[in-house]
Amino acid sequence: MFRNITNLDYLAEIQSRFKRFDTAKVVAVAQQKGGVGKTTIALNLALVASDPEIGNLKTLVIDQDSSRNLTTRLIDKSEALKYASVLDCYTGDDTKTIVPIKISGNLDLIPAHSDHSSIKYSDAFDVPYRLKQAIEKIKTNYDLIVIDNPGDLDKLVQASLVASDYVLPPLEISDYGVDGITELFNKIRGVQTTANFSLVNLGLLPNEVDINSNDHQEYFEKLKKDVPELLFKKGEVFIHKAVKIGEAANKRVPIWEFTSESHAKKSAKNIIDVFTEVLLSIGE
């Protein structure tokens, strides 16, 4: 399952991998459903990547969801309003460069806007390409760019797929969570064959897997047996269900810095292991 390696081992291996790249690698976290863990995955991928003792990568996270859940887990809404938002990537002056918000030494943010309707319902033919154009202007400033998306397959999601090198879809372990996966994968394949030939689907990342539930485990094992090729690392890497993950995010603290309670430590190790595996899958 997970490799038993120390943070220094993580750091050396991740740094070795990313030194080979001239510009940032872009990862879109996308699913057509809400509440399946897109923000949890995008946030923790960015936190693991940017942590000086784990990934130590210059990381930009872009919030494309008008609910602004990722934005508010990094900065106050009122503070975010003082800066350019993702809306400016689509509607701003093409000659200007978006200036992200500095969150920490290695982590920057382009926050969401509360109303993305001007993008969703735009008839402009180039909407799916505008995010890529905005990212290209700042790409050399980063090692990794993570894009959090709304819970549908609208133009914002299409734009993120066009702009990305990789897509990482979350998976809720339930019948409801599996519904619509075909539609999502068709959208990904459509972008791969028309607008972004190099887009790589890393596979579905199972989220909130309850290792103490027999029903959950049986369903998950069936997925791993029936469709291992659809799952990230064939389902051997997944995020455990843990209340502390959400609590840490709400306090704007990485879970490995949140509390010393033993079960929180287990959750922290799980999060670090999972997203280290994601980072080490980039460029394989």
C-alpha cells in the first residue's frame, strides 16, 4: 500500500522529479458532482506540495468554484476581494498578467469570484482557452499549479482541462458517486482528442473511504476488482474518512500541524502519503 518513507525521503524524490520540468505542471481536480471532495483534494495537494518539509514546490492554486470554499480555507472573503479573481483570467485585459495572492512562502492563490455566470453563459468561441492563456503568463513562476473546479462539466471545467497537463477526478465510494463517471471520462477524452492532446487522466482518487465500514470496504473492493484501470494507482491509494481533515481545513491549518491526537496523526500520514503519490505520478 503506502510506502513507509520519511518526509526527507519525500522531499528528495519530489524535488528530483520536478527539477526535470522547465515550467509548472498543471493539475485539474474535476468531477461533475458536488460534495465528492474536489476542494479537499485540491487544497491538500497544494498544501503537501508547498510544504517546505514535504514537497517544497512553488505552488499556485486556482479556485474556479463560485462557492469559494477553497478560497475561504486560505484567506478571508473580504481580503480576497481586494485582489484579482479567476474571473479576470476570462474577462480581463489580455495584455495584463494576473497577480496571485501570496498565502505562504511557497503557496499562492487566485481566488474564486461569487458570480461566474458571465463565463458559463458566454457565446465567445475562445472561452475554453482563456484560462490557459492567463496561466501561460505566470507558469514559469511555479513548479505546480492546482485548479479546483465547480461540481458540473461547464465551460470553466472545460477550460481547466484545456489548460492542464493532468486531471485528478475524486471518487465518492457509493452508487451515487459512481453515477456519471462515463460522462466525466467522455468529457476528458473529448478534450484529449480536440484541444489538449497531452492531457493525462491520473484516475479516480477515492475520497472519504470508511475503513471501519464493512459495506464501504465491500463496495470499494468490488470497484478495485472490476475497474482497477479507472482508479488512481488501481485503488491502492485513497483518502480515509476522517473528521479532522475538514476541521483542519476550516481552521486554515494543514492537518499535520493541526493536533497531536493519535487519530489525527494517522489522518495526517494518510494525507501526506496520498498526495506524495500524486506528485510522484506526475511525469511518470
